[in-house]
Amino acid sequence: MESSSSILKELTLESVKADIYSRNNPTLTPIDIEFYATTVHRILELKKKHNAVILGHNYMEPLVFGLSEQGEQGDSLGLSMSAVQTDSEFIIFNGVRFMAETAKILNPNKRVLIADKTAGCSLADDFRAEDVRILKEQYPGVPVMIYINSYADAKAECDVCCTSANAEQIAMSMPGDELIFVPDLYFAQNLEKVLEDKKKILYPGKNNSAKGAVCEVHEKFSLEDIISIRKSFKINKEDPNRMMYVHWECKPEVLQEADYYGSTTQIRNDIAHRVASGNLEKAFIASECELTSNLMEEFPSVEFATACSVRCNHMAKISLNKIQPILEAIDSGDDLSQWEVKLSEETIKRASNPIERMLSLSF
Ligand code: 13P
Ligand code: SF4
């Protein structure tokens, strides 16, 4: 995707503005660009001066997403991998708190900073270590795989972690015929269906008293919505030039209706592949709306339908105006504690095991 890498070389307010205009993002008006160019310029100037890494999740709004260079943008798996490869002292994480926590666990000696520590996630916020313990007691000896959308205390109780990019692969690499998956209840049912006959998936609420969680954004998509978008936007099932993309966190009946399902980067890569072969006209992505805003910029030849009432309010808390003060504080040597992710040594030690295990199976 278009990124700050080229403009970082010769950085002036004019070059920053020119770069943003040249991106031709249909969701950015000249009013937005003129209003925010000074802030973008200042952030990039300080990023360069302090050799800071700015990791940006695919759900960041376009101007925030553009602060990250190509290798700094991605899905949860890609950003975890980028986090272990950096040699910068400062990692600014433009995403939600569980993602910044993961970066900290992988880089205990670095300063990991997030623009708004209250940027949560309904999956992580509604699930605790206690729920993993209930399941482990009920199914002794069964390995536990935890979705990366969870906090360190819950991860610390589990054997392996996974993301939406590698859940099938990691599940199949675990020993035995059974696997506990937490906390996402729709993801669990989707995995159960995909691994039918290969592995039995046990999850919260299925013959047990543990409590799971769902993504408050993806649960908004109903089967009726998908069918009606297919109809109104003419994304016919049998037409390979028109694609209905769905994220793993959607309801099982929604996933079944997809032409393709995957992580945010896998969806992006499938679009790139189809565009390169010259055969993608229209697409809809049942996921957070800013993912589509960023893909509209990257793939101008594709006509995307959008559903911008579907926003993740947690991701939306990460704004340019909240990122700039972090870099100003780094520049002036001020206290960073309001942004810095802190975890105890013990938690880092225990939570790193499932994440490292996942990464060892992913690189
Ligand atoms: P990805 O890992 O696919 O980017 O998903 C993260 C997420 O929070 C989806 O809602
Ligand atoms: Fe969490 Fe859903 Fe937001 Fe992703 S979109 S961060 S799963 S609440």
C-alpha cells in the first residue's frame, strides 16, 4: 500500500501534501488533506528523527495508515512478525491494546506506545484467564489455542496462539484429536466447520460453563445483509470478477455465504492477485470499514461497496491528534507513561510461550 517510505526521504510540508494528494484516496477530500497535512508532516519528521517504528493495522483510517511504511502495515500476524524484526527503541502501535501488548511481550526491552490505552476489543475485554481455567479443568490434557484478540493474562494460560491468518494451520499442528479454542464464539464455530472430520473443536459455552465473546463489529453482518448486498451491488455468486469477502470473525452463516474468507491481509492479497490477473471488477468486504477505504486507495480499478456504519470504535480512537503528542514527548524527553504498555516480567514470560510457539510455526 502507499506509505510514508518515499516521502520520508525528502520531507517538507509540500512534499507531504503532494504525496497525500497523489494517493487519490476517494475517502480523503482536499479539506481533510489541507487540515491534517501539518500534523502528518510533524509526525513523520519526528518519526525519522527518532528512528521510531510506527506499526499500523489495516483498520487504521487512511491518513493514520499512511504514517506506516509498507513493512509496518498489516494484519495481527504480520504486525507481530514486524514487531520482532525491528531494531528501533520506540514502537508506536496504531491498533488496539491487545496488539500493542503482543508487541511488548515480543520486545520486553523496547518502549511500546499506543495513542489511546483505552482502545479495547470486545473479544479481549469480555474474556478472562478464569474462563480458560474452567475449560482446562473440564477437559484436562486437551491443548488450548487462543485467538490473538485477547489479553496477556488469558494468553498466559494457553498452549498456543493463533490469528485469523493461520488458525487452521496452527490447529492442525497441535497434538491430539481435540482442541480448545477461545474466546471468539463465531470463529470457533467457523473453525469447527472447516476442520470437520479432522479435529474436534471445544469452545466456551459448548457443554461447559465458560464464557466466550464475539466481535461487536463483525457480528453486525447478518446473512440477509450479505444476500441483499449481493443483489443490490450485483456481486453474483458464480461471477469470479465480483467478490464477496468475509472475515473469520463473522457469523457462521455469513462465512458460508462468502466467496473468500480470511484475515484482513489475506483478503488484501487475494484482491491484489485478482487485480494483477486483470479480473476483479467489484468487491464487498464484510469487515471494518476503513479496511475498504485503504484498499480503495491501493486498487483504484476495483469498485468497492462500503458499509461505513460498521466501524470499530476502539480502532477509531487512534487518531493523528493523539499520535503527535507521543512523538513530541519522545522529542522533548518527557514522561511517556500515559502511552506506554507495561506488563510484569512474570506475565511477559508466561504469555510469550503461546505467541512464540505460533510464530515458530508461521515464519
Ligand atoms: P486481522 O488479524 O485479520 O487483521 O484481524 C484483526 C481484527 O481485530 C479483526 O477484527
Ligand atoms: Fe476487536 Fe472487533 Fe474491533 Fe477487531 S473489529 S479490534 S475484533 S472489536
